[in-house]
Amino acid sequence: MPCAIRRFASFERHLKNTLKKYPNSADAVEKEIASLAGAPERGFVYPGFGNLQVRKFRIALRAYRLSASTGLRLIFLYLPDKALVAPLIIYKKGTIAAEHQVKAMLLNALREILEELGD
């Protein structure tokens, strides 16, 4: 059963900032995000979030000759009981200096989403 994709303001800000640097890949990135509806278990479970399924996968930017290993990282929340996928953050590999910065960004995005969802 396909999931709904719900995008929140915090993610849209990350996406806008990322696509400023890679405007020729906007359609490819949107296609990858849309593909989550049919494949919400895509990627790897991001550690440290308990029972929440925070997942991460790589996106290649062919227009810029960036492979999946050197391209973008998309981290999203998958709520199977609600059949919902919520993208959290997107960034280019190497633009965030430390893993604790990624986790801080994720926690902020999760707080916003869970408050809005009423959980």
C-alpha cells in the first residue's frame, strides 16, 4: 500500500537551500522524494531514534556528475502505522561537518513534525 508523503516547512527550507546549488537536479530530486510513497523502507535505518523509523538514502546528481556516494543525503521519517513518509532533511555529502550536527538538525525537524501531527 502506498504511503502519503507529507512535507513540512523545515524540510522545504533544507530543500530550497540545497537546490540553490544544484538547480539542474531539481526534477531528479523531486522524483526521488516522490518514489518514497511506493518504497518507504528504502535506505538504511538511521541509528539513535529508538522505535521511530528515521531512514537515510543517497541521491545521485547525474547533471553534476555526482554519484550516489558523493551526492545528496535524504533523511526521512517513516510512520508505518499512519502510512506516512515525512522528509526531514536533505544535504550534500560533506557540507555538514559532524554527525552531531546532523542529529541536532534531525531532532529539530522531528519536534516540528511530531507537534504538528499531535503525537
